[in-house]
Amino acid sequence: MIEPLEMLDMIRSSIKNHSRKGEEKSPFLSSSLVLIKDLEKLSHDNNLSGYTNEKLVSLRWHVNVIFGDEDGNGHSKSEHVSWAYGELNSLDSEQCFGGLSAIKE
């Protein structure tokens, strides 16, 4: 199984590569959504905080705006890119998936 921090890095990389290259969106959307779903399951299985779940819901929305056709609620895709990076940084923290190693030890 891929470690959660690796999954977050994969989503981060997809956003970075897509933003830079302007490539076809659908592969980035589907792979990112699968990773987010796996992270949600991992969060549930490890009884992580509601904060973690809130960040995952927000990340999913930003990913749908960046790669999909979802309305950005009046905000640009570049704003959603910035916000997605913020959510990813939060999810890397000890409060979220960064703290999983302490649970396993």
C-alpha cells in the first residue's frame, strides 16, 4: 500500500504538472479523486480527526475545480490551486496524516 504522505505528494505533483503544462485534465482528475478516496478510507480506518476529513472534503472540491468542470464559486483556478496546496500542507501535518507514523509505532 502507498503511504498517505506519498499519496498527498502524488496529488501535489498532479496539480503542479497540470498547472505548468496545461495537459488533458481527465487523467489528473480521476487519479487524484481515487487517491483522495483512499485517504478518506485511511482516515476512517485510523479514526483520524474531523479536521482531517474537513481538509479532504475541501481538497476534493479544489481538485474538481482545477481538473474538472465544477464551478469555482466565482474564484479562479489559480486561487483553487493555491488553496489545494494549503490543504495538502495541512494534511501533511502531525494533526492529520503526518501523525500516522506515531499511531503505527
